[in-house]
Amino acid sequence: MDSCFDVAGSMMEFSKHMKALGELLFELLSEALGQNSSHLKDIDCAKSQVMFCQYYPPCPQPDLTLGLSKHTDFSYLTVLLQDNIGGLQVLHDQTWIDVPPVPRALVANMGDLLQLITNDKFISAEHRVVWIFCTAYFSTMFLQHIHEG
């Protein structure tokens, strides 16, 4: 039972760091918009976050598996803890481009809400995940999204 508490404690600590990173990214994005660095935080973009941990089971024939189909994220911002497996692709000029895995790297995607509130100054990235390996793996992502209170 102690190991469950260890994992939960680690996830809570990691979540605190991700929240701080999200706030820093919103400061930088505010400045990129020519606004005060607190602009996006002041309009509650950084108020709520959610963490998803997804398990992808082993796949004996990855070439026959769809993965996650083309989509954009509904959030303001998504930060993905990249693994060493790969498979993330982003659509650029109607071509799917691999996002090469860098161990322990973070990938940030602009989301639909950020595109909406900036009048398309930031564009929500279309992306997908393709299965390229037979091994099981986990994916962890953090979304900054609308606070429902």
C-alpha cells in the first residue's frame, strides 16, 4: 500500500511543477501577444488544470493499428511528457511530421481555446499518434482548460 502513496505523492509533486510551468508559459504567451505578462492568467487561462495518464497496451501488429486519430486539443494549452517510444505527429502544410522523442522532454501544444481567445494569433495544432512499436507504454499530459466553478 505504501507504493500507492509514493506514486500519488510523486504525481502531486509533479503536478505542482507542471502548474508552475503552465503559468510561466502563459506569461511568455501574453508577452508574445504584446500584452502584460499576467494577461492570460488575469483572464483565468491558468486557473484549472487536468492531468491524464494513458496506458497503451502492447500491439503485435502496429501497422494495422490506428492509434489516436487527427485532432486538436480543446484546452488553452497541453503539455505532454514525451516518452522514448515516439509516434506523435503534427500536421504541417498537409504533411504529417514526426515529433522525434527526446527522453524526459516536454511538448507544448496550443489548444482550441487559446486560438479562440487570441483571434487566431496562436493556432491549435492538429496532431495524431501512430503506433510504431509493439511494447506497452504510458503517456502523461497536462491540460490548462476552462475552470468550471
